[in-house]
Amino acid sequence: MADDTNSSKMAMTTIEDRALASGCAEYLHGAFLEYNAQFRTITRRAKARFERRDWQGGQRDAAERIDLYDEHVKASVEHLQQLLGERSRDRGFWVSVKATFVDVVAHYPDVEFTKTYFSSVTRRVFSTAGVDPAIQFTGEETIPLRNIDGPLIGRNYCNSGSLEAMFDTLLADHEWTVSHADRTRCASYVAMQVREHYARHLHGDAVICVDVLPAVFYRDTRAYVIGKTTGWTNSSPLVIALEHTERGIAVDAVIQTEEAVAVMFGFARSYFHVDLEPVGSAVVFLRKVVPRETVHELFTILGRAKQGKTERFRGLERHLRFSRDSFVVAPGKKGMVMAVFTLPSYDVVFKVIRDRFPFPKDTSHDEVKQHYKLVARHDKAGRLVDAQEFRMLRFERSRFEGKLLDELLTEAARTTRVDGDSVVIAHAYIERRLRPLDLYLREVDLDTAIRAVLDFGQALRDLAATNIFPGDILLKNWGVGRTGRVVFYDYDELCLLTDCVFRDMPVAVTHEDEMSAEPWFSVGANDVFPEQWAAFLGMTPALLAAFCEEHGELLTAKWWRGIQQRLRKGEVLELLPY
């Protein structure tokens, strides 16, 4: 009788556990759906923002949407910890929840999104170092896009003898509450641009049809229709940029090269607001439009940053399995705030905050993290590298060069530890690897160096237009990408431009003042003296002369104060990615 009673109790416990695991799985699925619904609600606001020319509202939406994922994951963790009590860290129980969750989400169109959300929750519950396949979704079970079937195009337009008529129909299918300024004229302009592109670059081929995604892409002050044109023997990307003018909606530009479209989707750009369902089908289509962009880059630029982060790390893990080189200190001058390392065969850098910052750095770990958070939520203007934040990374110890590991364990010991045969890094940022500008200028010919220096000046202007001041403008803090574009990547002292005080250099009154090695006038914490920059940028005379000829006003406080005044009045300064 006693054995029967114990068996009955065990059976009841098993039934209760299954019910609890099922309840947790259903809860997490519902929590993801709630997050996703709010994500899409914010995303859909972009259309109304464009119609009302509410650019500042669009900026607020972008920041709100970026914060959304972490807010929901945090709420899910807190709810489950309260519900489960001590069992919230019962790994065996979570194995059962995971198995049940697979069945619950099986028919969701972007099923990998739900699995990433589940893994985010379990990682936080257990503070997982590295990957725990038993309670996370990894490997083959999370390959994105594998379940995509059916047509991958949204709308198809055939050339029935008139490109103008075809594009007029296309534009008519994209309507807003604001009318087109002159749809017929815009259609003719698009037709002319496409016809000329095919004549010049595609051997005079004729356009047969156009395929476009039905959803409109929004970012900053522009709306974009994105697709591809197909001829008899060639095809070409097609992006139609639309602006909201005083007369209505009008075509502003037609972009048709892979290089130009890749710039729009680049790693230094802010995320698009586009309502896609399912997202996977759109990513498959976009890979035909911008083939150089990876899956993780496309997920990220579409605003699905967490999925992009997941795919980036999965790609890194695959690369580590099939490569043999070691992590090494990244090229460039040693930073005072960050320890930076890279894997030579992979195009990213890892940035770890040092334990202490030598003089004259006057900042804290929390302040550094806030700077990176500011960048994540701000308009990147094509000039700020997207930095993805990672926690509890685990790598094989044997993959670390001795010099690098010594640096991490002595100068970033709060973050880095050795665990057996592994190195665990509690907190790091991963960015696309760029060639430091100071090194680049010494490696290229004079004409190429001048182009880079001039683009450096344009980068300062672009960041200023978005209310960003780099803080430390030394050339070592800027990088050059594969297209030659100059991008800022060191955010230790980055701040809002409107928080700075741009001052003219005081005129010395006495000989002692003029000869003093130290400043003889008071300097505030936020004071900036642009006139001093030329002396310490480290440019050769030829490069400095070219910079001053094109961007000399950047070396005056007057120019920066003028931008501040425009920003404080609420003016939105347009920066176009084409």
C-alpha cells in the first residue's frame, strides 16, 4: 500500500510539473507576442510621422523601440522568478519548459524570434556563461529562414510597353493621407533613371518587370520603396526614395547600384521602421537586393537587433570551429578606457572596459556604458559604428595570444576571468572592425589620404547635425571602412553637442600668459576650443592644408555655436544616405 501511495504521489508530482512547465512555456510565448505587438505598433507609427512631417516624434519612436526588448525580457524574468520561487533555477525543470515551448511556437511564422526570446530569459535567470544548449536554443534548431516557403516577393509590376505607366502604377499603390505632388512626373523621372542605368551599366538591356516589398521603409525624413528590376539578362537593385515636400509626396532619388544600396543598409546607419510579417521572407528578398549584407546585418537594420545579435554570435561560433588563428590585441594605439582585441580572420573587434582609467581620463564605468547606450538609441548618421552589447561570453583559453590574455587579466580583471580551459568575459561590446584612421593615412597614397581627411571633416559635420560631439576627436578614434568612409568608434567621451560650451581662445594680455605652458584662463568641464585642434590632430602639412581649405570653419567656435542654435530651436538637419 505504501509503494502504491508513493507511486501515486510521484505521478501527481510529474503531472503537476508538466502542467507548470506547460504554463511557463505558454506564458513566454504570450510575453513574446505582447512584445512583438508593441514593436509593430511603434513601427507602424512611422507612416503617420512621415505624413505629418513629425521628425522629432520619429526619433522618440526609434529610442522607445530599441528599449522595448530588454524591458519585456526583464519583466518576464521577474514574473517567472516570482511564480517559481526556488524552482526558477531548477535546470532540469527548464529543460522540460524548453521541450514544451518547441511545440507551443512551432507554427509561428518567425519562429526563431520566439526561441531567441526564450533563450534571453533563461540566460538572465541562470547568468549563463557561454551557451547552455539544454536550456537555450542553439545550432540547427535556430537556423533562421529555413522555414521560408511560398512566394518571396510582395508585388510584381510588368513592363507592358511603357516604363512610365509601370512606375505610375507602382507609385499609385503606395498612397498616404497626403497626396503625391505630381505622380505622373515622378513616374517619368523614375522611368528615365532606370532606363539610363540599364543603358549605361547593363549593356542596354530592357526592363521586363519590377519586384518590390509591399511595406514601405521609413527612416529619418524619408520613405523608401525597395525592390529590384529584372531585364532579359540582367537585374539591378531598385530603391525609390520619397520625401514629403510642401506640395506633397515626391520622388527624391532612385538608387540602383549594390554599393549605393549597401550604404543605406550599412552598420553605421540607424534602423529602418518597416512593418514586416513575416520578417524572414523579407530578409530572403533583401539578400537579393543587397547581397553583401549578412543575415545578422539585415535583421539588425530592420530593427530586430536582438535577432541580429544572436545571428552575429552564431556566425562567430561557426567561424571559431573552422579557424585556427588566435585572438590578438587590435591594431592601433592602446586605449585608456577600453581593451580592444580581435580575431584576424574575422571582421569584428571586442571592446572590454578596463578596471581603471589613467589620467587625464575622468569618467566611470557607468558613464562609459551610458555613452554606448546613447549611441544605441541615437541617430547614427552613417558615422557611428553599431556596437552590440554582450554578456558572459565564453571562449577557449587556447585561442588567446599570451600578451592579450595577460592584459585582460591584469587590466580588465573585473570583467575577465579564466574558468578551466575557458576565458569568460562578463561584459563586452562587439563592433565591425575598421582600419584606424591614423594608421590608414600612413598606408595610402596622398590623393587617397586627402579624400579620407575630407571625409573626416564631413563626418564631424554629419555628427554635429544629429546633436553628437565625439569628445575626443583624435584620428586614432576614427576608422575607415571598405568603401573608404570615415566612421567614429570610440564613445568614451561622446556627448550631446548641445551640452558643450564652444569657446574662442582667449587673447593673452601679458607676456607671462603668452609663454605659460599651462592654461592661464579658467576651463570648464564642458569647454571646447576648436582653434586648438589643428595643432594636435597629427596631420601632415599637406593633409592639414586640404582639411582647412574644405573644412576650415570647423576649427572655429562660431560654426559649432551656430549648429547649437539651430538644434536648440528644434530644427531637424537632414542627412541623406544617398
